[in-house]
Amino acid sequence: DACIEQYFHKDGTCTKCPSIGSSILVGVSTLVVLVCIFVAYRYMNTATPAMFYIGVDYLQILSFLGSTDLSWPRTLNDALSILAIINFDLDAFLPLECLFGIGHESKTIAILASPFAVSLIITLVACTASAVCRVHRWSNRMIGVALGVMYFAYLYLCSTAVNAINSGSKMLTVTGAVAVCLYAVSFPLLIAYILTRSTTRQAIKAEQSQRERSNDETSTRTVETDMLRQRFGFLFGAYRSKRWYWSLVVLGRKLWLVASAEIWGRNGKPIVLGC
């Protein structure tokens, strides 16, 4: 059902819209923080910043606690709401229903379709640039960006897809079911295929083992390792060679959080165990 004016859908309930001033303030603050994070990331003295990848994954999982029915102290609850920004949750600071007056169905469909469309366009442009213009370094980075967008938006997309299925709207139910197949199921299978291919797995383990022995990433850089890091560095760069598969475990944990919230409700106990 549609919410009344000045309210928007969030976690299955109608929530009062924030004031325009506070939305703009939070939006600008978020943009500044993201720019600072990007600058820090670009100037890290490592090709695969482990703390960055692990930190983002951890904060995303932690932010999911804010969607439970557990009673948190107000300060902690506000902190969890802010962390939702890292989880790509637009409703945490700029609800589209409030800003642009669009319907809940249109907003949900746009959210679920955008990451796939953007990633597909980036991948096609990168592959075209590699084949036609021979710009391999740039195309490798673009493929890594496309996969990275899907990887870090995984938790929010799965949660939004499940909420769409349970919305009671036929259109959203169909859209949510397609999104669950596309994001919750197909994307982890794609990552598993990438990581478990014999050539990729051996290259990852060899690259990581050599880097661990040398303790100097720059000394192990070759054309092959650069291509591997540019495309898939966020999947394995934060982990030791013996744990080259750990990004799949992280995806599984995020999927467990969404599934536990759906199966047992948002009373928090199974979700806390997942965190």
C-alpha cells in the first residue's frame, strides 16, 4: 500500500520523511566523506588495500543491525543509521520518494535495475575499448569497477529484492524474484566461477604467496599480476593465499543475514549470530 504524503516506505513500514534541509546536509556530508575515502584509497601505499576491503565489508554487515527490531540506545541507533550509507541505502539520508515524489514501486524497480544496468554498460564499454582501442589497463580497471559495484551493493540489493517480494504488489513480486535470481544466486555463482577456475586460482595463490614472502607488493608487480589485481583484486587482495576464497564466505554471510531476517523475522537474534 502507498504511504500517505510526507511518508516513505522503509523496511516494510511507512516512515516520516526527513526535512529537506537535513537531507541536503546529510547528503553533502556523505559526499565529502566518500571523496575523502576515495582519495585515501587512491594514495594507499598498496595495490590491494586489505583494511579498506575488510573494513567496508564489516561496516556493511554491522549496519544491517539497524534494520532489526532490537532496542538500541539512541546514539548507537543513529550511528547504525549513518552506517547504512556505506550499504548504499539511499533511504538512510536521501529518500527518493520524499525528494522527487516518485512511487514506491518505481523507486524499488529503479534501485534493483540500476546496479546491473550500470555494471553491464561498464563491462561492455571496457570490452569494446580493449578489443578496438587496445586500452587494456583501463578496460581491466573498468571490469573491476563493474564487479566491485555488484559486490559491495550485494547486501542492500538482496534485502531490497526480498522486501519487494513481500510487498504484496504483483509487479514488485515479479521484480523481486528476478532480482533474487540475478543478485542473490547468480552473482555468487559468477564469483565462485572466477575464483575456482584452475588458471585464476593458481595465479591468485601464486601472486599472494609471492607477495607474502617478499613483504613488498611493488617488487612482485608484472603485467599478469597487474591485470589480476585490476580485475579481481577486491576479491582476494585482502586475504592470505590460504584464504583466497574468503570473499565467497563474506557473500554467504550477507545472504544469511537477509535470509534470517526473512525466515525468523527481524527480532535480531539470528541476525546478531550472522554478524
